[in-house]
Amino acid sequence: MDTIFVHGLVVECVIGVWEWERQITQKLIIDLDMDWDIKAAVASDALEDTLSYKDVAKRVSTYVRDAEANLVETLADGIATLLSEEFGVKWCRVRINKRGAVTGAGDVGVEIERGSR
């Protein structure tokens, strides 16, 4: 299977469990890896025969901004569900980096895989 990816998608959103976090927006950095058979797109050289990473990035960004989740875990699972239900992705890896959430650590977050390859 082939993989279409979007890495380093930056989204400003309300995220966090602490009251002060609910009053501000924070930057999340999102990486998406999605199994997708690209044979039809290779043969046709047509956008409609592949998974549009532009459409995926736009939809995921909107979802993340609107969700106002408490946990990045919840957000990651919601993104995976969205990719499956709205785009027909059979397997995905979602990684969310909440940089700066832990003093002294550069990168913190969660990485999940959903579906089967």
C-alpha cells in the first residue's frame, strides 16, 4: 500500500484541561500518514483519482479549531475517525505535538494508529 502524508500542519486552537488553557489558543503541530492506493492516480494523472492532501489538511484544520478538546488524545482519535468516515482512509497514523506543554521538553504529544494496513 502507498502512503499519502501531511506533516507539520500547524493549527492554533483551544486545547487543554487547565482553566488558563481554555482562555487562550495554543499551537499544535500535526502529522498525518494515510494508506492510499495511488495506482489510479498514477494511471490517470488526475487529482480526482487520489486523496487530496490539500482537502485533508483543510478539513483537519477546521476540525481541530472547532473541537476545543481537553486532551490531545481525544483530538487524535477524532481526527482518525474523520479520516476514515469522510475520506475513506483505511489506516492512518496521527501524531499531535503540543510543543512547550512540559517545561524542559521540546516536543510532547501523542501518536495513534487506527485501522488496518
